[in-house]
Amino acid sequence: MENKKLVGLLADKLGRSSEDINKLLEAFTEVVASRCGELDSIAIPSFGTFEAKKKNERVVVNPGNGKRMLVPPKIAMSFKISNVLKGKLK
């Protein structure tokens, strides 16, 4: 689903303007990004949990030429769906 369609559906459902919904979604993404940047998780009841996980540096081998390379540490985002939403999807 495209962003415009999502905004339109939420605006109709909530009786708000598209501008309000855009501001809400932008604020939500900013909060998720800032909290997960601090390795915190965000749980939304009946939806799921956004979680940031720190991946340590590691050595990998390029299968093409056999050279070993060091991959720097990074933060990876993950989303775990809630059991309630999982049940609704089945």
C-alpha cells in the first residue's frame, strides 16, 4: 500500500485531515527512530514490537576470492508481530 492510500484510509477512519495524519505518521517515525537509536524497544499493544538490536563486528569471507573482511558493528531494526495480530491474520 502506498503512503497516500494509507493516509487517506486513516483520515477517513478517524475523521481528520490528511495533513494531520501525515504529521502523526512523521512524528511516529521520529519517535521510533530516536528510541531505537538508543537501543530501546517500542511495544504497541495488539500490533507488535519494534526493536533495535546491536550487531557486533565480525569477520566474513568473500566466497568469490576467499579474502577475509571485517564488517563494522551496526544497529539493525526488527519487528515482532503480536500474537493478537497474528491470530487475526490466520
